[in-house]
Amino acid sequence: MNENEIAREVVDAAYKIHTKLGPGLLESLYQVVLDYELRKRGLRVEKEQPTRVVYESVHLEVGFRADLIVEDKVIIELKSVETVHPVHKKQLLTYLRLSDKRLGLLINFGAFLIKDGISRIVNGL
């Protein structure tokens, strides 16, 4: 699967979860349920995977922990807030650059409509 096909599955799963559970629950709950839903669809998911960062030829063991990484291609950053701020999108773009991945989805389960809570962030895609 390429990044766009994975993203379609993630968005569909997020829509299903948001419809069933509604907005505004804890981010950790959405993370567990999205992980379950994506695995049920046959996707490989890593949760809170420590990602190394190289800084001036020094390998740092834990540079960041992405909420979910799907098929080792797409980073999913989850929020459950009233408003997503520009720093959240910048943070995801930094994760993409540091991990050399091309696509990330910022999903805010706090949004009234899930379609308004999904941002697609790209790094050279």
C-alpha cells in the first residue's frame, strides 16, 4: 500500500470511530480504538514507538514518540482539543522530516465534525 491508500483507510476508520464514540473523549482512548480498528483492517500499526534522531552525528535514542505509525509509512498524531494550533501541524511536519516519512495525518477527535478535524501534512510527497 502506498501512503495515500493508507491515509484513506485511516480517515475511514477515524470517521467510523468519531461517529460511534463522538467528540471530546481522552486522546488515549481514541489512540487505542484507532489502533484496534486499523489492525482489524489488516494494517501494521506501531503505537508510541520511540524514534531515534541524529543530531550532529550523535544518535539520540528517543527523539520523539509518534502516536501511531501505520505500515512504517504514515505518522498519525492524535488530538482531542477544541482547537488545533499551528504548532501541532509544525510538530507533525518535524516528525516527518526527522523520520524521513512523507505523509502524516493530524486527527483532532475534539472537532464537532471529524472532516474538520483532519489535516494532511506532507514532506515531499
